[in-house]
Amino acid sequence: MSRFWSKVVGTLTPYVPGEQPKIANLIKLNTNENPYPPSPKVLTAIQAELGADAARLRLYPDPNADLLKAAIARTYDITAPQVFVGNGSDEVLAHVFMALLKHERPVLFPDITYSFYPVYCGLYGIDYRTVPLADDFSIDPTDYAQPNGGIIFPNPNAPTGCQIGVDAIKQILAANRDSVVVVDEAYVDFGGKSAISLVDRHDNLLVVHTLSKSRSLAGLRVGFAVGDPALIEALERVKNSFNSYPLDRLAIVGAVAALEDAEHFERTRRAVIATRDTLTTELRSLGFEVLPSAANFIFARHPQRDAAQLALALREQNIIVRHFKLPRIDQFLRITVGTAAECAALMATLRNILK
């Protein structure tokens, strides 16, 4: 510990991102990246932005990213004042915790969920309480009918991939009219139904999205939130006290192009879903228990094989999956849905390991 650290630094337990190894011929199924490239229109838009006048890179981008907000509003049939944008959904969520979830009462989120949530609580000094998932790893809406300073959960959940329906979200909203309910929809495009349709009727609902997953733009870092204009104003106030120019020029035009190419989005989204369904069936045929997933990954365990040992055996064959050494899920592997060829290679390797 450095003597120059502030008091808070020594108390932090930072988030540990998925490994990004430098290994040749690697089948990388550990960080939920989309196996397909983004829309070709993204590169065209970026090249056009540079080609028009590369000297513009010396100038700051639009601090409000109005072009992107308008594209998001068109895509989801909402208005621009209902949209907030940031550097990936992680930055958006960071502002959410500071702007909307820092209250006297504790924030509620599932005991098995996105592990960045408790990290943000530690960073900002926010009290929280975890709510256990049911035995089948589902979220029970009645568990959130208790005093709180806000509620946040992913839907589909991570790392389980399980989802709850819009009616269940309505139930949580109705029971918490004096709290903000944040639905983190990073994976919703792979089989879930977005709660954005509820925003106009619930001023305490905020829905967070990312373009990293279903739009294949993890490298550009673009995320957004949709909610009542009063919630958005709170996020803008925090953003402009932290980083008033979060999205660069290339990210803005690339994100707009990705949103506007609905055909590419639909084609790649359906390809991931089809491969996920095939992979689920094949894993179950090998004796794996696979939770029902509405995401671009699956969560699976084998009753006779230790998960950590399976992950190690796969790694020795240049296939990387994610293993969490956490209570209740330490015998599960989270497997990103890759291309059909990558998943076929995974299955062939698992068959050899299980022999």
C-alpha cells in the first residue's frame, strides 16, 4: 500500500474483467463479445468522418452527442431528452450509482449478478443489500418489496443468462414507486423483451443498454440509458461534473451507423440465438445442466466434473471460458456463444475431455 493513496483506495475491491490473453489460434469464449463483426456501415461512417476533415480531430466532439441521441430516439421510438449516453454501459452505470442510487437506505440487487455493482457501491460509499436468487436462479419480484434506496438488476441476468418478463418488472416498479428501478439490458437483444416500452408510464424506471454486445462495438465503448427526463438530467449533471466530452467523434458516428443498420443487427442477432440453442442441446446431451439463457452466453455445469478442472482442461486446448469462484455458482462455466465453428470445436474438445 502506497503512503500516497487516499483513504478510500485501500478499501476498494476492484472489478476483475474477463481475460484478454495474447495466445495464437485461441477460441475465446470468456468475455461475451459478439462473434460477428459490426455492420460494414460503421467503418464507412468512421472513414467518412476522417475523410471529410481529419483535422477536426483536434477539436472536441459534441459534448451532448446529439446525433447519437437522435438515432437512439428513432430506434426505440422515444424522445432525445429521455436518452443519456456514455463510454460503454459501465460508465453509464457508474453515473447511475452516483446520481440515482446513493441514498440513506441500501441499494438492492441479486446475490448472483454483475459483479461491478458492489464495486461501484464501494467506490461511492453506497450501502447495499443482496437479494438471493431462487433455487432455479430466477429473480422473484416479491423479494424486492422491501425498503430500499434503489434497485438494480440485469435482465437477462449475468452471469446466469436467465430473464424475467415485463410483467415481473411492472410488479417491481409498482412496489417501489419512491425508488429508482434500474434494469441493465446489456444482453436483452438475444432473446429478451426490453423494458424501454415502460418508460413513458413509470418515472422511476431507468433502462441501460450497451452497443458492445448485439451491435458488436465493444471496441468503441458506447452505452446509453433511457428514462424519464428528470432521471436523465441527474445523470447529465454527474457526467458534466466528471467528463463533459465522454464520446469521441468516431464513436458517435460509428454508433449511429450501427443503430441504423437494422438488417445487419437482425441477421447477426438471430445467428447468435440459433448457435446458442444448438450449443445448449449438445451440452445437455453430454450430461450438462444448462440454465435457460436469453443472452449471448450460457451457464452450465456437469454433475460429475469439477468446473475449475474443466476450464483448465479447455484452456490447455486453447479454448477459454469463464469460471467464477463464487458461492452457489463455483461449479458453473459461463460460455460465450461464438461462431458455429467455434462452438463445434468446443463440443469436440469437451467430448474428448469427458471421455
